[in-house]
Amino acid sequence: MIIRETTARQMGEIYHGLFCDIFGSWKPHRVPDIVFLFVTDSEDDIMGFASGVIVKPGEIYLQYGGEREKYRGFHTKNDLRKVRDYIHSKGFKYITTIVEATNNSMLRLYLSIGYVIFGTRIATDKTVCVELIHENLPEM
């Protein structure tokens, strides 16, 4: 897997199509500052993406992301770890995200690669969400 950095504006309709392919439909949201595309090693297909909003220097909030169905599987955990490490390598010390509390598989996935829960919130539609963070700590 290769990670390419771009923006939703540069991607145009490709971003919209990829979002719909992963989530099943379009959900209007803030246009992300950065889109991290996951492409195959041969770079002939897009596997998935993570979109982020820069909160402040050194902190990024991942608002949406996922892999296309044909690329989901046992390697997803390793792919998410690679994306996390790539984002940290770009100077972001903190990566935050929100997962619906009922999405147990995604919560387990994030927790298994070092994210920690730092809060909960109730969305305007009464959905309970869990806030997660990963901090790039210096190696000891």
C-alpha cells in the first residue's frame, strides 16, 4: 500500500465517488484540509482514504475514512497503522477521531493500534460517540 497526500478539491468528483463507494451514500461535511489516499503498490487502484481537518499546528482530526470493500480484510489493521504512522511523519503529534459508540469493530480496531479514549459526546441526532486520540510519543 502506498499513501498519497492530496485534497478533496484536487480530487473533484473522485472524492465524492470514493466516499459513496465506502459509505454507501454522500454525507455533506466540511471539505477536508487533507485527503490521504491509499493506493495499491502498483498505483493502479485506490484502496481507500482518510480525510482530515487540521485543528491547529501539530493536530489533525480524521473526519472520515475507510477502505473499499474489495480491500477490507485481515490487513486492515496494518493499513490503519501505516496511515497513522504516515500522518505522524508529516508533523502531526496528535491524531483525533470520533467513532459511534455502537461501532464496536471500529472502536476495537483503533484501540488495538494504540489510540486511547479521551471523551464521549452526544451528537445533535442523539448518537453517542467516542472520542479517540493517538499521540506520537518519542521512543524510549
